Amino acid sequence: MASRGLAARPLTEPHPERLAPGHPLRAEILAAHARALAAGDAGYCDPASGLFVLTAGFLARRGTCCDQGCRHCPYVECSG
């Protein structure tokens, strides 16, 4: 796991390259993420795929980037 600093964007904002502004379910995805963040949950069920997606809060608390391309990766310069 790579050690990187947190990005300047708020934890409510997804990684800019991993959730397109024009995604048809963007509002639903961001709402599900916001609910999970507020509840302190590790993640949420993605409305688009049905997969479990980790929140930026969980990933930030973990302390390192896993380089797996997480939608809500809170770290800078992740390659995944």
C-alpha cells in the first residue's frame, strides 16, 4: 500500500476520474455515499452495480492508498 497525503477535495467528492459528472446515477451514488459517511459506515451498496463501495471516510481512516482505483479514494495521485 502506498502512503500518500489526502487530496484537497472534501470527502464527499468522489475521485475526479472515477465518477463522471454526467453519470446517469451520479446523484443517487453521491447520496448513498453521503448517508454512509454520515452514519460512519465503511461503505454502501452502489445503486449502479449493486457492489459494496468503500467510503472516502473509511479509506482515509485506513491511512494509505491501496492503488485499486476506489471511486471515493481520498488520496492524491492514486494510480488504480
